[in-house]
Amino acid sequence: MVKNTIPRLFLVIFIIYAFFTSTVFAEPVDLLPFEDLTPDSLTGFGDSWNRYAWSMEAYDGDIFVGTWNQKVYLPMLIVNVLKALPVIIKDRTLFMKEVLGTHPVTASKGGEIWKYSLADETWTQVVDNGYNDTFNTGYRISKRYRDAVYFGSANYRNGTQLLALSDHGSTIKVLEPADSAAKERWHSNDSNRTMIVVNDILYIGTENTGGAELWAYDKIELKRVYKFKELSVGYLCAFGNFLFAGMWDDSDMKLYRLKIGQAQEIVQIDDMTPAEFVGTGNRGVIAMEVFNNRLFVSTMNYRKGFSLFYINDPDALPGDPESYRLITNDGFGDSLNMYGWSMKEFDGVLYLGTYNIRGPELWYSTDGENWEVLMPKGFGSKFEWGIRSMVVADQRLFIGTASSIPSSMHLGTPGGLKIFASKKVDTLP
């Protein structure tokens, strides 16, 4: 019994240590050309439970930010690690599900939405406490559509929530289907994960244990247009005359190419997943961006580090090995770069932010082929482990970060999300 217990204790100590040392020892880097919009007391918008800038969108002179609000209880975390050790030892990719996803490890006050006025350079809270439902732990995705900004929540108790914010956030509406059966289907989804506007229709990709779903909203009706077999739609991106859907699942990622009909119905679906990605630990697509007329796709991979590739022709034949090019399949040489978490083109440069428990990295490329690291340890903030969201506005690139578990444990160091913005400069990095 003792022989088995001692190695397990060492493993527990190592796991907890890895999270506690996320970026505690990171060297602060030169933040140029970025400036901190959330200094000191504004970190986490004054609440270390606001760990992630889960989503960002620009609209009508404001930058809107949706947070993930969560605290982790250390004693229960340790207990859950001990209970889950046999599973974790076999597959470390199950750490989040077996340990962090088990109550009562976590608690939430409900996600929040904040806005930053570009004119006044001030922050104002728009939504608190998950808009009257603290099980809305955060607002994972946001998208401007016509005269409002839409935010989709993660709610694993009551089902996802969709908010429409207009008039600089002073008017808020909850959107759901009018039909009772459709409303029940809508609330069976645990989370809104991705949104995109195509041909003046807002499309929403969800997470659902019974199969992810694609919904469409035209300002009149919110309706389901397709149901997948995978767990989640990780990201939606328009490329050519198609809508590409990058999927998450418990095993392998999928990349689907969808042809949409006039009534938002899916009239064609092609599997565009590169064959070499099957069985390699790439469990999901986490970001996509069109750059230089190519579709760039980044994944999450707990084993080897994320993969990044691009598709060069939206009309390519499924399975054609010449239709894509692999940039990296090992997190740019660091297996702890588990997510290529966010991507955005700005001023002719493609930026990519990673998730890394030792400190995230910000990479860039001017041609999509050759990549350099701009910030090897993120912005040098304590407990920072991810570059979660990006948006372009006012000739600047805005970046939202994610902080690790210790930020919620009140260790005497300000923790929580931060927002940075590039300064208005004429030179490229």
C-alpha cells in the first residue's frame, strides 16, 4: 500500500506544482507595441474569479468582453486528483474532465460582460451574475450582427443562453425559439461555442452531449438547421462559397465543409479532415482564420502540442493530400503549447496565441509560411496561461488573456484576465 501511495503523491505534487507555477517565474517582456488596458485593480475587472476574457467583439465605438467566472477549491482539487489518478495516468487528456469538471471543485458567480469605450478609455460593466443565472458561468463567444452584439453562454445546468446587446449595452434581450419544442431543443445545448455571419444570417455552433448543433437566426426566427454526431462545433469560418465547421470530440477532430441552401438548410457536407490527423491526439479545431486567400486551422492536442495547417482551395476534393499544408504538429516545438487558441489578421500579419501552462506564446507570420514568436511568455502577467481572444478595432489589435487556477485562490497576487491593445504604430513586429 505504501509503495503504491508514494509514487501517487509525487504525481499529485507534480500536477499541482505545474498549475501553481504557470507563469509565476516568467520574465516580464517588453510589451511594445502593446499597452495594458486592465492595470492593477482592473485585472479580472477587479475580481480574480473572472479568469478568462472568453470572447471579445467591437461595435459602435466599444470593445465588448465576455468573461468566464470561476473559482477552484484547492482541497477538493487534490481529492479529485487522487480519485482520478488511475484514469489520468492512462490518458492525461482526461484531466480537465475527470478533475476540474467535477463538483464541488469549482464555483461561479456567473459570467460577466464589460465594455471599453474607445472614446473615453473607460470600462463599464454591462452584465453581471450570468444575467440572473449564475450557472451561466461565462460568455464563450460573441459576434456583431446588424444592430447588436450577441453573446452565447456556457451553462451546463439550465442550457445555453443567447443575449443581444444594443444601444451600447443599455438594452439587453434574451433570444430563444418561440415554439416550445424548438425551445426545449435549444436549451438542451450546454454551450454556444462559435458564431459567424454569412449572407446576413447569424449562425451559431453549439456543444451538446447528444451531438453538436448548428442554429441560424435571421432577426425573426432562431432555428436548428443541422445536428452533428460530434460533441461540439469548435469554430465556424466562411471560405469561398462554403461554411467550414471545425469539430471537437472525445477522440479525433473533424473539419467539415458545408454548402448552405437558400432557407439556411445544409444541402451538402464534405469531410475535409486531413487523413494524417486521425489518431494523433488532435481532439478538436479551436480557431480558424482566412489569410492570404487560405484557410488556417489550429487544433488542440494535449499529447504533442497543437497543430496548425492551411487549406489552399475551398473547392478542393475531400481527401486530396495536395489541398492542405501542415505548418506544425508539435505546438511550434513545445508540447505544452496545447492549444492554438486564437488567431486574427491585423495589418497584413496573421497572429496566433497559444495556451501553455508555463506561459502562453504570441506568434506571427507575414506570409503564413514562416512563423516567428513575438512574445515567448505572453505579457509576463502572473498566472497567465493563455491568449484567449482577439479583435481588431480602431487600427489596433486587442488581446484578451486567460489565467490559471492560482488566480482564483487569493494568494496575494492580483489574478484574473487582462486586456491588452497594440499601440498605433506604422511598423510591423
